[in-house]
Amino acid sequence: MVLLTATPGLKTSAYFPEAALDTARDARKNFPPMFHVTILGSGSAGNCALVESAKARVLLDGGLSAKQMRERLALCGVNPSEIDAILLTHEHSDHAGGVEVWCKQFGTPVYANSLTAEALRRASGESKTDWRVFTTGADFEINDIAVQTFSVPHDAMDPVGFMLHHGGESLGLLTDLGFATKLACERVRQAHTLLIEANHDEKLLQLDTRRPWSTKQRIMSRHGHLSNAAAATVLAEMLGENLRRAVLGHLSRDCNSPDLAANTVRDRITSAGAAPGSVEVFVATQREVSPRFAVGAAGGAPVCLAKASRL
Ligand SMILES: [Zn+2]
Ligand SMILES: [Zn+2]
């Protein structure tokens, strides 16, 4: 395992001034130890989010390149050696594509179920990845974060969603699923912040002339991806519980837009009785690092001191 100190291991680029790490670290000192989430990037070109508690830093999925993850973490003031674990939802490259290179460099333990780990092991051959295999449905802990896992329907070996708990606050991750099963909705019902897939607008997908019918069918199938309307329904059903924030992610570039996704969700939860402003709706993008959100409270602090470089 290679341990990096604050700056020597971090390469500078036009997008990434060396001073950014120090500045971001200083900014972070203003926050009390709480439960935070920052989306490092979300979309079909790669998904990764940083979760921080008092005693743990965890990546949810590792689908950006290792270099991108390192650079975007630096924008958050986090050094790669400070990451305690990577949690994988499934083996698709937009969720796990950066993990092998990352692990060669930093030796971070990777938590996945056995079929997901096996699929990635087969693809990479001999690898030194430090696998921590869990059974789907099992609960476990990473330092002071309690993790619940549950099955979701998607065209992967054994895809899962996560619910993370720390200090009485809960963060749900529900991405890459063809439809929201009763089980999945039940598992994330108490989340204060939910990261949920809002992949496409159903009409735009049907009208899209660039995708062959078979691809559209796969996306719309019960093992494909969640539409804006389907995500909105999940969120509407969570009203009256703890929900403070919805983070919409994994947006299709061609068949969706941030405004369309956010408006579909806002309209739906408003008509379901949400008071104006009671649920914050944020759209995560591929290229930008999100603000650093406190899981159980409204508002967030921008961490993006420079635009992340293009993928
Ligand atoms: Zn997938
Ligand atoms: Zn995906």
C-alpha cells in the first residue's frame, strides 16, 4: 500500500491547483464532525460519492478513473490514504471501473457481495484487491458507519442498494435499478438524504432516434434504469418520514436534463403534499463535484474550488 502525504503524491494540472488541497482542508475545519456526503461525479461515464463521518471516509462506488477520484477527492480536501473503504453496488464499469487501479495504488478495502467481487476478479485476472465480501441483505459496520445492504433489480450479477447510518442520520443509495421494488422502498424509507437514480425522461427516451430499440427496451425494462417519474414516485412515498434532501443522479445525457429531472421530482412531491422547500432537490452531474451535504440537515457547502477535469 502506498501512503501519500498531503501534497507530493498529487499531480497538478490546469484544473487542479496545488493550493486547492490546503484550502479545502482549511474550509473543512469549519465543519463539526457530522455525517456528510459529496457526489464526486454521477452519470453513465462514472459514479462515485464520498461519505464522511467522525471516524470513517467511504467511497460509494468507484466508477471514475483512479486519477479522477484522486483529483476530485483533493478538491474535497481528502487524501486517498484517508479512504477507509470502497462500497460497490455492482460490477458495471461506470461503478467499478476505477477500483483496480485505485487499489493497486492505495490498497483500500473493497466491500462487495460475492458475485460482484467474482465478476470483477474474473475480469481483472490476478489482482491484489483487498476484498471484503458481504452477503446481500447483511448489515455490517465500517468504523462508525452502519451499513445495510439490499437487493435491487438491474442487469448485473447481484446488484445492491445501500443505507448508511451515523449519529441518528441516514443516507440511502438507490441507483441502477429497473424499478423500485417494495423491498428497496422500504429499506430507504427513513433516509434523511437519498441519492436516487433519475436516468431518463420517458418521453425523450421513446423519441430518441440515436438509440436502437433494443437499447431502449433494456433501459426501460425491469432490470434497466429508473426514470424521472419513477424516482419522483419513490420520493413522494417517503414524505412524512425523515426526508430532507433528494440527490438525483445517473442522468442520461441525451434523454434527460437537470431541469427536467428536478422539475419532475419537485412537481410530484409538491402535489403529494410536500411543503415548499421542505425537501431540497439537487441534481448531481458527471463533471462537477457537488457541495458537501450534511446528510440530516438542509443546505450544503460548495467544495468545488476548481472545475473537475473532463473525463
Ligand atoms: Zn449498471
Ligand atoms: Zn450505472
